Amino acid sequence: MKCIELFCDGSSLGNPGFGGYCAILRYQGVEKIIAGSESYTTNNRMELRAVNEALKVLKEPCQIALYSDSTYVCYGISRWLVAWVLKDFAKVKNADLWREFVSLRAPHEISTHWIRGHSGHAQNEKCDRLAREQALQHKIANKGQ
């Protein structure tokens, strides 16, 4: 299996509001950026959307070291997901994205690593900046509606 690093972040201008996400996939020193936006969303949705969109890019099973400043994403994956699946995501926020994650992660081995946000971690800072830019561009394109 290829060993991939996945750095991700999400942003929401208001919560809910215009949102953006960014993920950086890194393999053997080469980085690929995945980014996008939505009109009416939350920060947690954008955090998880970044992970899902990055997983969609992978063409084969990989060992993934996932780095995020979101305890929601890290704990969701490493601590809470098993129980959520057993409960069929009853009373779980963003169940649609978590169900999507379950299917996307199936071929992969994923380990999560929480990193403190805004602490100078280069890829986290880059993801944060690009996610916020995505949200702002979406807001401007939609004239703030």
C-alpha cells in the first residue's frame, strides 16, 4: 500500500454560512490540493467534506496518515464512528457525510493525528487559508446571498 499524508481543514463564514474546504494529499513529497465550497453549511461539515473529497481522489487502497485541527473529524474517525455505525447514525449530525466517509474509507487504512490549529504547522495553515478563500470566493460569486 502507498503511504499518503492527508492534511485537511474546513471553514465557515458564519455557522451556518458560506463554507469552504481544502485537503492536501502528499505522496513522496508531491502534493495535490483538493478544494471547494458550499453556500449554506457549517464548519464541521466542511471539515469532513475535505476528508471525503480527498478520499475520492485516491485510485487504490492506501495507508493514510490524516492530519486535522478538528477534534470532530479526528475523534469521529478514531473513537466514535464504530458506535455511530452500530446505531445507524441515529441522532448523529452530518450523518450523510459520515455514511459517505464509511464507504470511501473502506479500502484504506487511516490513522488520525490531531494538530493544534494556527500553531504554525505549514500544511494546516495552507489548508486553513485555502478553505477560507474558497468560502469567500463562493460568497462573492453569490453576492452574499
